[in-house]
Amino acid sequence: MKERISSVLIIGSGPIVIGQACEFDYSWTQACKVLKQLGIRVILVNNNPATIMTDPEFSDATYLEPLTPFFIEEIIKKERPDALLPTLGGQTALNLAVQLYEIGILQKYNVKLIGSNIEAIRKAEDRELFKKAMEKIGLKVPQSEYVKSIEEGISFAEKIGFPVILRPSFTLGGTGGAIAYDLEDLKVKLEKALIESPIKKVLLEQSVIGWKEYELEVMRDKKDNFVVVCSIENFNPMGIHTGDSITVAPAQTLTDKEYQKLRDYARLIINEIGVETGGANIQFAVNPENGETLVIEMNPRVSRSSALASKATGFPIAKIATLLALGYTLDEIPNDITKKTPASFEPSIDYCVVKIPRWDFEKFKEVDDTLGVQMKSVGEVMAIGRNFKEAFQKAIRSLEIERFGLGCDGKDEIEILGKDENLKNQILERLKQNKWDNFFWIRHAFKLGATIDEIYTATKIDKWFIYNLREIVEIEEELKNTDIFKTALENPNLAKELILKAKQNGFSDIQLAHIWKTTEKEIRSLRKKLNIIPVYKTIDTCSAEFESYTPYFYSTYEFENESTPTQRRKILIIGSGPNRIGQGIEFDYTNVHAVFALKEEGFETIMINCNPETVSTDYDTADRLYFEPITFEDVMNVIELEKPEGVILSFGGQTPLKLAKLFESEGIKILGTSPQSIDIAEDRGKFAQLLDTLGINYPPGDYANSIESALEIARKIGYPVLVRPSYVLGGKAMKIIYRENVLIDYLKHEIKISKDNPVLIDKFLEDAFEYDVDAICDGKNVLLLGIMEHIEEAGIHSGDSSCVYPPFMSSNETIQKIIEYTQKIAIALNVIGLINIQFAEKDGIVYVLEANPRSSRTVPFLSKATGIPFARIATKILVKNSDEVMQEFNLKNFNHKTVKIKACKTPVFSFSKLPNINVFLGPEMRSTGEVIGLSYSLGESFAKAQIGAGNNLPLYGNVLISVNDRDKNEKIISIAKEFINLGFKILATDGTAKFLNLNGIKAEKVFKVNEGHPDIVDLIKEGKINFIINTPLGETSRFDEFAIGRNAIKYKVPFVTTLSAGFSAVEAIKKLKEGKLTIKSLQEYHREIKYEFAK
Amino acid sequence: MRKAKIALENGIVIEGVNFGAEGETYGEVVFNTALTGYQEMITDPSYKGQILIFTNPLIGNYGINDEDIESRSPQVAGVVVREISKFYSNWRASESLDSYLKRHNIVGISNVDTRFLVRQIRDKGAMRGVISTLDFDDKSLIEKARSIPQMSGLDLAKFTTTEESYIFNPENNAKFFVVLYDFGVKLNILRKLEKLNCKVLVVPAHTDAKDILSLNPDGIVLSNGPGDPSALTYAINNIKKLISKKPILGICLGHQLLSLAVGGKTYKMKFGHRGSNHPVKNLITEKIEITSQNHGFAVDPESLKESDVEITHISLNDGTVEGIALKNFPVFSVQYHPEASPGPHDSEYIFKNFVYLLQKTQNNVF
């Protein structure tokens, strides 16, 4: 009997942080579809605006409200859902469900928990209970003990010996987790871990570092039917967080006896924990010496690994978990792919899947890039091949780290010329450290003559994997020893055999080009001449035992091609690749919308992408899905097979865009803005020229290729300057510099300026107001979607800036100029589709900072705020008459100025996951996600965004104000007054205190760092500062600001860096004190907005 | 790298690389979709006369060990894989698959598009085939494939049954005494029975029912085995005589023989069920078991309609009969492999149910 449920509340996982990425958007989007199909009313709450799940058509009532018990209670009170499904929204949703239960909200409103129960969640999440449960069923776990103090920790560690693993309770992504190697180490790390745990409890655990690590993705229904969806073997041994481990599916080095033991254990565990229905992920450690097996942990919910397992097998875990929660049993659910067989089976796969995490240490230079029990990666890629080597090399080139396989791609760190025992030993030492890029160094070690055993001793990676890496190196050597062009002439069959072997083992054309000292194009044409082209195999859940009806493919080099293109009109959409800083879920969002729009227009959609976390790689999204790396070679192969009438690459961010020129040179039709226009916008010189002809201001600056010329430019334009290497995208290695000696140092040591490595030097507009603008253009007309005003100091990357839509502190003239410039630029660039432009205003002059003729990070935010599906509109403009499109979406009267809603976007950082990180923001983006705050008042929206981002605005206490001279003005006076009216006490640094006192505001002077004690940092630590307004004082105070900022984050004190933000914060605190925060669903907002512009 | 070729009777010939022994081998070409357990499969006597394709493309990774065998030596006629691992890694392994097959003179072929072959078999049905490292002439290979006898009508059990009776666990002071008809028994069936306190006498397939009954066992097991069950008329006749006398458990071929003995019919399936992921519904408990299967023939449910037989298990993939029980006697059988090996352990209860019947018989409940 099915549950009688007519409405379900589902909780999203909120902003993207390390350990919780867009896999939960993928799982909820699947769930929403299922629930809607069953006619169940879906009430959804998630404050991440860039998710597909929060699109209003996916649920009946969509709340972009903060994920806190307060807001969720309000939603429950209003919507009165029958049930809460907590297992598809990651740790965030699960924790909230427990909280709601503990406070009694679920009971009060009679909301039934489905898909899990509180007892099971507790048993799985609380390690002490989990340990007991495992002992009860006779399974072993690593020895462990909960400690609440450093003393307890020391006594346990002395009992079991070092190393010891620290795991704080109730954190996600292993936050605060660490390995302590000795007593001193333990003291430091335990202190931090105790702070991290919301319940101040830390589990100390016996280390099983070096053991083999396995995961089983399992499902169970209410009749106790049980299936293993996928087994996963970690390439990296125990000791490295699974999220940071390279993983392989299916398990490769277990016999059936050993595998079935894990399966038996998994079944016992899920029963004992009491997961009645749904999915779970169970991790095991296996001793490589004797097979001893320990249970490591169990997640009683859909997880990152389940998203991976779903993509790896074609078995949609989230969808099925939803149905099971509603009372279906596995045999009642059909397998989507085979249609004829039920979901009550265990997928069989006839390929090898490799996941490699995507780290972004380049953006976090000061963070130790050693891998350990705390997850540090920001995304991941998955690749599929018929053997491990092929999948592994494909995964490397999917990472978009400018590498094209396991070395020999022209990018190797070192070139190994001969055997060198010394170097070999150095490398073996390095391998012991578990750096993320160890696999490249394993190759070096092999080239230096290292043995499998030596590498095993250093890394504890299973020898089977090490052997496979060696095979790759051996093939490389074999290729090197052949003169391929000569062979191709003399013995084409031999040449073919050799290239085929290389391709079957994952070598890219770029690697072959490097090995044979030619170009990628030459290799490509040689390959085609020898008829070596990839075939596409189907991911079908069943190893071809049954016919499959879902065109979900991967490439390999074999005999039979299974992908038969249709005769339909079709368009290829290129995905956005792995999530990383600056290239996140927003671009998958716009790509998915492009798919939806094209489907509506009757096109067949073809998606190519390699990110397993996304909605775009759900086989349900596009008509045809190719799970492939986003490189010229791999995409071209698909294009040549499918022959789409056009390719869309302006919706997926930088990843696809950088392929534009290459495709154009192949005569591929690129829909939307031309590659020439893209080039003009991206080339600083050409863009400046364009702005000159349009009479638009931009910060003065120029290229320099020597220190002398750089200094000359800097002197001419005046300090501070914004400096960056010209080849760099997304603000990488950008710096604001105030003085010549610092500039010299930077150019010499950080950038290594040279003729081949020119640097761009721009005037930095300190204290400017910055704006982000998105617009759609059909080449003639421009539809401005919205202007967003940054409320972070200038010079902070737009992705890291809180912003407000619409602008609220700007003059009409400024807004007019922004509108005018946007129109001029979009038309001059002949933009077809979306364009994002960044502006700055200083002293009444509006400057253009940059223009990106593509989809932007803010498009989903604006769509959520206005209810207008801009990405869909922009897509339709690519394929049909724009008047028709405007009509279809009823946009004739749309005017961004009349939208009454106030939306605030606030970035979210994963700083707590990255020890020693520099928390100070700058021109390099460092945030991993964002939240939205929505309402009809600025204060309320700001409050919601702050709460949603985890910055708890205080209701009372002390406000520290430290502002620069320009900000010692009326605005800060009124802000301070407001705070005093709200009952706060003002603390201020010397100059600010004097200024405030002079203006009749009581402010107590406090010491800066190094002025004496207690200084600001002391006060933060003592909890005597509850809010900070600190506007930048130029270079000299950066050290102080850095210390304040770092401690503010550590001790969770909210701080703002502009008066706009200070003003917003005061408004927000006022709203909070009034207790007048309201909730409203997107559907309600959008009805009201549409009513507005229908008038 | 030695060249090898595989040819199917439908005219497909693929070139690959030889591993294991050199030579030429013939058989019905079938595929198994299990992800683990190549050692168990290769040594499973039910594969007698068959060339086995592993759909898992990476075979040999964990080598061969001394324990995970289902009979004393490899039984398959030949092995087809996408990639054979030259290196193995497992703490129990003692040699590589390649050397093991060489030692036992089993021909293998690697580096072939196994998925293509599987799709051929799926669409066209199980086919006869040949692997050769001696003959590379496509026409000749196809001719050879076509000249092998069809599986239908073949008694292969005569090659896999034991020649002499023996007690599997002589030292064991077991509570129950079971006679097992050996048509090609997998060792794990014997191990499971031993574990459940049974002393097992393994007897040749031809053993007369009278001789069995004279031993007065507590129960009888009809083992798995290769080939067409309908060709084993001698066994069917003996089973008929045993049905009303003793509790009986039939497994796989044993299940088919029991069905034939009660008047049912068997038929050759298009390409059979071979894998470790087959969902079977127990119609009595309504629970689903993920089962290990290896059968190319099945029992026709229509043919059982008139008999006193209840269908107890069906395949959820295609509805085929996966288990029956006699209504009036403690006699039942399953088409799948409750002993797993390889495969999940969901169906171990089948042995427990059998032993429960033995207990009841000892207690004279029947």
C-alpha cells in the first residue's frame, strides 16, 4: 500500500560548499519530476538561486528562504505539508530534519518524515551509536572514542598510539577532520576540531591509513528488498577523504568472495541502522595484507557518491529513492533504460568508470595541497572507458587543468632524460606526501626506473592500479620509439595498430602530437586517414543483456558503434565541465535551460559534458547525452558523428568558449555571438579600441612585457594599479598594488614578467561602486535584464561580492549611463544571446571593466528574482525571430526598472574546509557558492541572504567601526546612529572614533593590532565584537584588516567592507529585531511581478 | 602478442590476442554479466562445452587463488575477454589467470569487442563458435563453428558427473545424510550442505533410484550441470521414482530435470540467463532475491499447469520460471544458484528450507 501523501516538503542543500556541491540539485530535480508526475504537491525550500530544482516549474511552492528552522517552520505553518523527505538534500537537509524534529516542529504540525526516520539518522550519524550498532551485528569498526576535551584526547591517543584520526561530529565534507601524528600535533588539531563540531564532540579513531577503501551504493525498499547499485574502489588508500580520492567503478581488485562479504555486511548494516527505504552509502576499509574488513561509515541518504553511481551505471538512485519513500517497492519501478525490466536488480557495467576530483589550489595558494581526511576539492569529473587506462587518461583531460592525459602532453613538470637514482628517490619521497597530482609523479618515477613495489611502498595505492599506470608509461615509450609518419607510409597496418593501441588506452591526440613532435591537427588527419575514429557505446545498466532505449554514450576505440544519429534537426550544447571556483553550477543551469528551450522549439538536443554532479548529465535532460571530456578532440568526434546544425557554447562559461576559435576553423556553425566578437571582448587591446570608438570610459592601462615598461605604465596611470598576467582568466593571480617596490617584487617573483609572459596593468578604481549587468541582444535590440549593485568594496571579484538587485545607492545618471553603454557595447559586438558587463562608477564617471558576451554567473539569480527565464529566452533568440520570442514570453512591457522585488546575493566561502587560507577577498574569486535573499525590502533581503550564508547578524552587542577617510561622512554617521538606536554599543579605531565623537556619536576607542592590548583581535576572540564595519584604508592597513578578517571568520563574526553593506546590515538588523521576516514563494512573487508589468 | 580469432556461426569473425593456451576450441558462445567471480565461473561445470564471454571488460585483476574453485579444474571450452590483466593484485592470489588457463590447456582470446559479441548473441540468440590460434581463415572458421553440434539434445552431464560415488565430507559427523546426484555439481553446493550439518554422498548421474533408496538418505539433491535436460532421460526416470519417497532439492539442471519428471517441458532460451544480478521474486514470501544464474534452458510454465506443481519463483526480468514446489511432497527446486559463488547470498535460505524438510522428515512429520 502506498503512503497517502498529497504534499511533500523538500529541503535543498543550500549554497555550494566543499563537500556539498550540485549533486543534490541533480537528485532533487529528479525527485521533483517524480513527485509532480504522481500529482503530489511539492513544497521546496532552498536558497541557492543557481539550482534547477528552484525553478518555479519544478515544484508547486518554491521558497528561496534561508535554511534555518525558523524559516522552515514558517513554511510548514503556511503550507502544511503531509510529509518531509530529508534524504536527498545532503547533510544540510538531514541535519535540518533532525533539528526540526528535536525542536518539535514536525510533531507540532503533524509532518511525517518519509524516506528515513530520526532513529536511523541518529544511529548512522552519531559515531558512538554507529559503533555500538556495528558491534551488535558483529562487524568491526576502527577503535575509537569520543572526546570533549584535549585531555580526554591525549589519554585515548596514548592508549592506541599514533597516528590518530580526528573527526568532529555533525560536520559535512569532513570539516575539521585531520590526522594527528604526534602529541603536539594532536593538541593543535583537536582544539580546532572541537570548535568545528556544532556539538563540541570529536571522534578520535584508530588509523587505517594505507588500507584499501571501498564504497557500496545500496538501496532498500519497505519490503526489505535490497540491491547494490554500484561498488566503488578508491584508487587512493584510506587516509584520504573519499571526496578527494580518485575512485573507480566497479571495484577492480576484489574477488567475488570478498565482494560478497562487503555486500552481506552492507545488508546487515542497512537493516541494523534501520533505513527503511531509500539509498545509503557504506564505506569499508580492507587490509591489503589479509582482507580484514572494517566498517568506516554509512550515510543514510543520497550522497555525492550516489550521484556518481547513478551516472556511472544509468541507475537513477534519487528518483528511485523518492518512489521508495512513497511506499513503492523496487519491483514496481521500471528500469528507465531497458523499459522491460524492473529496478529491483543490480546494474552490471561493461566499462570502467574513473572519477577524479577537481582541486583549485591555484586559487588557494596558501592552502596545503596535501590530501587528507578533510576534503579540499571543489568539483569532480567522471570518465568512462573500456579499460582503466582509457578512463583514467580521459578523466585527466576532463579536469581542465590544461593537461591531456598522464603526461607526455608538453606540460610535464619535469622532463626525464635518463635514469637518475637520486631524483627517483626524491620523487618517491614526494609521493609519500599524498599530493593531488601524485599520478603525474608516479609516471616520472617509472621513467626513472622505479618498481611497482617501490611506488606501492610510497603511496599504498593498490598495485593493480600502479601496474596500469606503468602500462600507460610503457605504451608511451613504445610510441616514442616509432617514427609514425614513416611507418604510416611504409606499413599503414602497423601504424594503425599502434595508434589504435594508444587510443584504446586513452591517449589524446595532443599527447600523440607531443610524442611524435607534430600538431594535434596532423594527428587528427592521420588518424582519420587510417580510419581510426571512436565508436560510442551505451551506458545501459545491464552490459548489453537487454536492449536500451536511452541514448547515453561514451566513446572508445573498438569495433561496433552504437550511436546512430537521427534525421532530426539537432543542436549540440557543450557542457561546462567540472565545478571549480568561478565556473560553477550557474553555467550548468543555463546549459540545462538551453536544452529545455531547444526541445520546446522542436530541436533534438545533444549534450556533451563530463561533470557527474550536474543536471545536464542526467540522461533525462537532453535527448542524447555524451559523457565525454570537453576538449577539441572529444567534442569534434561527437560533432563529426552527429553533424548538428549548430553548436551552442556561450551558455557553459569559459570551458566551451575557449574552444570557439578551433571550431570555427573547422567550419562548425556556432550559434550566437561570433568567435570574432568573443575575441574582441576578451582581447584587452581590441576591446579598448572598441570602447574608444564608442566613447566609453574604461580604467586606463596597458600591457607590459618588462619591468621597466610596467613601471612606466604604472607611473603614468598612477597607483593603485590592478595587475594580472594577460593569459589568465577569472582573476587568477590578479593583484592590487599600491607601491612601486611591491610591483617590482610581484613582477619579478610571482609573475616572472617577460616577452612571452606579458602583464596587464590597469588603474585600480579604489572606492568605486561596481555593477554587474546582464542583457540579451539579437544583434539589433537589447533587452536589459537587470543591474546589480555590488555592496563589497571595489577590487573584489564580482563572484565574491554581495550584490543587490535593483541598485539602491546609485544616481539616475549613473543608471542611465550603464543602460546606454550596455546597449552600445552589445550592438557593437553584434551579440546574439547573452552578455554580461561589469561597470564601475567613481566620482560620477562610469567605467566599463569588462564585457563577457556569454551567459554569466548572475543570470540564474536574475531569473529567480524576476520570474523570467532569461536563459531560455536567450536560447530561443539563437534559433528564431526575436520578436516572436519577446511575444512568447510577454516581454513587451518588461522594464527592469519597474521590478519591485529586492534581491540580494551573497557569496559563500568554504574557508573552514581549508586550513590556513587567506580569508581576505581580492580580485581573485574564492567563493564556492552563493545564496539569495528575496523580499520587497532591502533590509529584509539582506538579512535573509546573510542568514542564508551562515553569517548571523547580531541583535545586540558591540559594533566595531573602522572606516577610511573618504567614508568618514554623513553615511557612516547615520549608520552608527541607527546602530545606537537599535541598542548597540559602538567601538571604533582611533581616527574613526574621533570622527564619530566629533559628530556627537558615542564611540569607544579600541586598539588596532600592534597598538596595545586588548586589541581588536583580542576582542573578537573574547566575543566582545559582534559586528564589524571595516572599509579599506589603502595598503598600509591591509595587514590589520587581514588579521581582523581572518579572526572574524574564525569566530563567526559578520563583517562588511563598504558603507552600502553597512547600511544594508543596519536595515536588516532592524527587520530582524522587529521580527518581521516574512516568507513568500517564488510563484507568489512572480505572479505579483507579472501583474506589475502587465499594468 | 599471439594472434587469435573468434568466429560465430552467423559469419562474424573478430581478430584478437591469444591468452591462456594456444590451439582451437569450439562451443556454444554465451556471456555472463557478473562483475566478479571469473575464477568460479571458469571452474563451473555447467559451462561444459561453452565458450564464455565476460561482459566485465577487465578480467584477471585479482589473479587465481587456491580456494575460489567450483570444481577441480577449468570447465569452459574457451574464454573471451576485452582485456586480460597481465598483473594481479590480491593477498590470496597464487597465479595469474593467463598461466592458470595455460596450465589447464584452455584457449582464451582478448582484445575483442566483447560488447559487440554480446549484442550479437542478445539479438540473434546463443550461437556456436570457435576460437583459434591455428586457423585464421575466416571461411574455414565459420564452417567449423557451423559444424559443432547444437546444444539442444546434448547430454553433457556425462562429461561432468563423477565416475565413482564419494562422500564429500567423510570426517563429518553430520546430522543429515544427503545423496547428491552429480550432473556437474558446483563445489559450493556441497560446501553449503556441509555447513548445514549434512553428510553428502555424491553419486554419478546414472545411479539407479533403487540404489539411492537402499541407502535410506534423509534427502536427495539434484545438482546443476551442463547441456539439455531433456537429453537426460535416465535421470528423469530415476527422479520420477524418488519424488514420493524423499525430500528433494533441485538446482538449475536439477530443477529442469525435476520439472521434466513431473510432466513439465523445457525449452531452449534465446540466450539464457547468466549473471549475478538477476531479480527473482519468491511468490510465497513476495520478496525479491538478487540471484546468481547460469542457464540456457528453462521450464515452460504452461506445461506445469496440469501437474501438482506450484510455481514458487519467477524471474522479474522476463517472467521465466525460477522455482517450483510439489504440492503433495517435500520436493522443490530452483532454476538459479542459491549457492551463489559467484553472486549474492540472498538465496541461502533455499538450503535452510531443504534442511528444515530433512528435519521434519526425520521427525516423521510427513
